[in-house]
Amino acid sequence: MTDAASPDIERGVRRVAFIALVITATISALVGAGAGVLMASITPVDKFTWLMLLLIPVYIILEGAFEIFVEVIGSYSRIARITVIIALLAGFYVTWFYMRPL
């Protein structure tokens, strides 16, 4: 391989890693939103509970499922973990507060 091709390859690897990060965050937000819909329909309207604690097992399952992306994401793995947590929380609470009257 020549040195001229390596910047193009590196740029392509970064692009694939970014796409994998976006896919991971999207799946996490959708799982969080699904859990928010489920919990909003189950819990009493007049009570605020710490329902996010119920998503800890879901987060652990997501971590295990997203281990296949670690090779693809590479240097973005720490960012991906933070993004997964934020997307899961945001998806859950936005959906939960949207479905429940204040």
C-alpha cells in the first residue's frame, strides 16, 4: 500500500465508526422509549417512581449486544458508552413524561 491511500482509508474507518455510533445511539433511544411507553402505561398517574432503575438490566443487555460494535467503533468506544446511557435515559424520560399528565 502506498502512503497516499492511508489517509483515505483512515477517513473511511472514521466514517464507519461514526455510523456505528449513530446506529448504537438510535437503538438505545428506541429501547428507552419503548420502556418509557411500557412504564407510563403500567404505573399509577399520581406517583413518580424511580423507574429508570428497572432499565439497568436493559442497559446491561445492550452493553453485551453492542460489544460487537467495539471493534468497529475503536477509539470511540468510551464515547459510545456515554452516548448509549444518555440516549437510553433521554428516550425513556421524554416518552414517559410525554405520556403522563403533569
